[in-house]
Amino acid sequence: MSALFVENITFSYPNSEKKAVDNVSFTIEKGSYTALVGANGSGKSTLSKIICGLELPSSGKVTVQEGSRIGLVFQSPKNQLVSSIVSRDTAFGPQNLGIKKSEVELRTIECLSVTDMLDKALSSTSALSLGQTQKVAVSGMLAIWPDILILDEALAMLDEESRKNMYEILSYWHKSGNTIIHITHSLDSIKQADNVIAMEKGRMIFYGTTKAFFEDEELVEKIRGPELLPSNRTKVFEKVTAEQNAVSDSENTGENAESLSSLVFDNVCFSYDKKSSVKNISFSLQKGTLTALSGPSGAGKSTILELAAGLLERESGTIYAKNRASLVQQNCESALFESFAADDVAFGPKNQGVKGKKLKALVKDSMDKASIPFSEFADRHTSELSGGEQRRLAIAGILALNSEIVLFDEPTAGLDGYARYNVMQMLRKLADEGKTVLFSTHKADEIAFSDREIRIKNGCLVSDSQVKIFEQKAEATPVIQKTSVTQDAHSTNVALPVQDAYSAAGMISSLRNSSAKLAGHEKLNISPVQKLPPVVRILLFLTIFTLTLVFRNVWLNTAMFVLSLIYCKLCGFKFKNLLSAELKILPFLLLFTIMQLVFRPSLPDEVHFTTWKWFTISPSKLLFCLSSLLRTYASLAIISGFFVSIPEYDLIDGLKILLTPLEKIKIPVRYFILIIEIIFRFIPILIDEACGIIKTQVIRGGMGQAKTRMQKIKAVIPLVVPLIIQTIKRSDALAAAVTMRGFK
């Protein structure tokens, strides 16, 4: 029995002459497991969106078995999540299906358990690593029990153990009679399938059994790409050791030699929200070496790379970098904000003062090196590129900076076989040119390809392949692991602390803290108001807030102001934070007061303290202004206290209970609740986008060295347009996610 029939589907994106999908037809049998493969940009993701109804084909049609529910796990997992708490996100789909509360809770626990994310059930979704986010995205889609499950590179960010666990889940799902379509580049993933569909440039070039696919050696080679050969680590070690010894000898003779250690971590610690992320990390990287940073999802790899790039402020320890490090971020979508591909790559060099023919040549060379040819992609819209093409473009943007220290966070995730091979060869070439290259990865062959592996687990350094070589080569002089670096400003050997080179880490930290506070995820001591049930907290807030606005008598306003301070204190909001907020709005209130003194009429026969043309000061005016100030400050205190005392999930629960009577008279309360929930979800989304854009601007020289308030304001202005563009994209993605999770 056919679960899905695709007939002569053709599709082109607006303002594009290229056909993303070109006359594709196939049938998917009920209960089958199909792998959908092909190079980046071959039309796989577009086809999946057409099947799910998120895009309408230019011609052709899709027929789905009646009553079948389709679930799509997006290529970008952050676009999949709807709620700001892990358990609530998993429960979102079942709730939309009208399932009983007890069944929703059971599905939530079961789906988080099978993806090994149950221990993160109460965590903020914005605090997860990208691999963990992928697991939660899969959990949320499994929870609606789809008859047809489509996975768009849904395992690309997972470590080997998590990937094996996910294969077991998919195998169980398949054996239970469900249909699976898995978009992948991994041969291991393809082996799990019964059938394979291969696409190339929008057209289907193969449709048959998995056995027939693997018998076609040419096609397998096309998907797999060339094999990565392991590095001769012993030879690399001997070379670096010899160079280090030569440097030591030259330094002893008084010659000015440059240290080979270009990036040093010395007992570095960092934590998010008072929870340790990395602990006592120490290592030293040498010029001309390629180092793999490995470890399970959420181990702290991305944190280490962002610390090295100066995007996070370490809590203790020291980080030294001889030159400014450039980082290719894991979430490549945030790294692209220009409309056209070539313009995006040119952004960094422009900030370095490169112009004209030299700029064009640099952009062309960088795009060609990153396997996203200038001749083919220069004029392509960045928004139209596939996930793999966006990743290669992000890499090209960093190559154009020509940095001596280059960091890559999962650079091959989601890339097809040939693109992955070319990117890894590019990393090797950078190291051969004398650059220091550090990249994170989960893939065993990429780790073997590197000169050295540094493995992280639970935020700690658990192994270093170079240390093992030291033990085998006891007679050799070991390359230093902890470097003592002079900070003499007149020395040519100076290695400045990495945070001295950047000024945006504090801004990023402030944005992240603001997100935690607004969404209610910041861990606080339980205050008296927080101990009350959510409904009581909401009613208490509405009562005090309404009374504050209603009263006009200055004495009653004074009493309400005192009450608001007591309420604020009982909510756990710190008075120093309240005073800071009130001082910030004081200039606006003073302007309002002056306007009232000018335009508000005095009472008849009232005493005028002073008169100058139309400007008069009288008792009624002063009392009105004082009353307005008291109401404003009381309102600010009440709102501040309320949002500290009630996290998003408590607010949603309380509103559901309060609005239950309206459901009985057929008022669609669920729409209002969803809007509130999306607003809270969109707060961290926007802040996450702002952080991503700031990181990209800093890495590519767009923020400058903003120190004064005016310089900071000027530095933020270029963020506005990219943030608006990204907001629109994320809004569209969130709408698609809500649709796929059963909300109608």
C-alpha cells in the first residue's frame, strides 16, 4: 500500500530561474524506510517541504494516504523548537492533537527518554548545544506519532554514541509499521534504509533498493566522496619538536625567535548561569598544526572555541593568542547577513580596508577554496542556498580574513561527501601554510586525519593524543603544554590575552542574561511570591497593577508606590536593579513633567508660584506631576517584580486556568495562549540572533574597538538590518514549526 505518491513535481524559488526540483516522481510504500541522498543543493530539503505542504510545487502533485500524519524534523534544529522549556516543547505537539493530559505527559517522558534528553526536561531550550537541540527536535516530532517521519539531516550534529542510539530508535519506529524518509549524506545512515532515492541538480537519478545502491560503485563514490587518509602524527610531533628545540637554541644565543605556541589555554574555567561548562582547560597549540577537538554533544567544544575567539569572557585562568583568531560558527545561518554570496564573503576584507580588484580577487580565491565556486555562486542570494552551501559560504567568509589562527565549529556537518573532503583538505592546506587550525568534530575519520586530538567530556579535558606521544618519546623535548608568555608591550614575542582584543564579549553576555531574566530561566532564590500558585500570582499582579493606574490622589499614589516596593521585594527583585531602571527613564519623565507644566491648565483662582508667558507653576500642576511620577515608578516596580516571580511556564499554566471559563462559551483561548507562548519563545530567539550577528561582526571586524557609549551606539547600528532580516526568516520558520506540530 502506498503511503506517499509524488508525481512530476517541479519547483523554483521566487526570483530564481534555477529549478530546485525538476520533474520528480516516485512512490513510497507504507512502512518502508527510504534514504534520500544527493549533493548539497540537489533539492532534497525543498522536496521534503513540498511533501509536507510547506511549499507548493510549480507543477505536479503529492498524494498522501488518507489519515496519515507527516512529521518533518528540520535541517536547522533551532527552527524546530516552539517552547522555551525542553519538556514543554516536546509536549506541544500532543497538546495540539487534543490528547489527554496524562497521555501527553507519558509521551513527553517517553520521547525525551529515548533521545537521552530526559535529564534536560526542565532546561531552557536556548541553553542547549546544537547536538542536544537536534535531539529535542526529534523528540518533539516523535511525540505526535507521525505515520510518515521525514528527517532532514537530523543526525548531523550528533556524536557517534548518540547517533547509534538514534539508529536504534528509528529502527524501532520502522518496525512498528511507520514510514521513514531520511535525508542524509552518511553511508551508515543509508545502510539503515530499505530503499534509496538519489538526486542531482533537482532531478532524480536513482530509485531502488539499498542493495542495488551499494552495488553501483560510481554512485556510492559520488555520495561518499574521497577517503580521508590518517595523519602521520609521530612525524608531525617530531617536526614540531625539532622546530621547538631550534627556537629554544636560537633564544639561548640571544636571537629574536618567535614562539611556536600561537594559542594557549591555561587553567581556563567558564560557566553558563552558574553551571560549569568548561573546567580547568589547559593546552597549547603550535603553528602549522591541525588539531581536532572532540567529545559528545554538550561537552563544551563550542564554548572552548568561542572563548578562544574572544566571544566569551573566561571566569578564571588565562587565554593567550598571538594573533586575532577567526571562528567559523556552528550555526552558519547566523554568520550570513548580506543578500548576495560574494558580498557576504567581502564583508570582512572590506573592514580590513581591502578594496577594488584586490578585494574581488580575494573573494574569488576564498570562495573557490571553500568549494563554493565564485563563478557559480557569487550572485546567488544567501537565503536561497542549501544548508551545506551556507556552511561553505560561511567558511569562505572566514578564509577571506587570512587569519593566522583559524577555528572551525563542526565545519563538515551537513556537507555531502565531496564537499566534506574538500573542506578537510582545505584545513590541511591552511595548516601546511603555517596557520594554527583547531576544529570540532564527531567523525572518527576526521579525527584520524588531524595531527592531534583533544577530547572534552563534561567540560573537562579527558585526553590529548599529543601527551601519549610524549610518553612514547620520553627522550624528546616535549612541546610545551602551559606557556609562560611575556606581556612586555615592546617585545616582538608578545602574546596578548585574547579578551584584550575584543569588546563584544560583555555585550553578548548581557544579552544572554537579559534573555534568561525575561524568559524566567535565571535561577533565583525562591521568594515568598514565587511560592504562591501561578493563578494567585497573576491575580495578585493584576490587582495591584490596576489599583496603581486607577488612583489619582497623590496620597493614594504614594501608598501604592510604597506597596509596589514591598511587592517588588517579596517577588525577589533587587532594589539596586530597580533603582538602575528608574534612573534610566528619569530623563523621559522630567521631559514629560516640563510638558505638563507648560500645557496643563491651572485650576481657577489657584495660586501661581511663578508665571512666565504661558509657563506657570501651580499646586495642582505639581501634584499632578508628582502623582504621575509615583504611578509610573510604581508600575515599573510591579512589572519588574512580576516577571521575576513568574517564569514563562508558570504564566502559561496560570493563564490556561484563568481562561478556562471562556472555552466553555466557544472563545478560542488556545490561540491567545499560543501567542503568549510564542512571544516568550521569540525573546530568546531574537536575542540568539542578535548574539549570532554580533559574533559574526566581531569575528569579521565589523564592530571595531567600541569603548565609549557613542562608539557602541554606532557599532550597534549595522546590526539592525541583518537582525530584521533574520527575524523575518525565523518568524517564517517558527510558523512552519507550529504547523508541523499539529497546530490548526
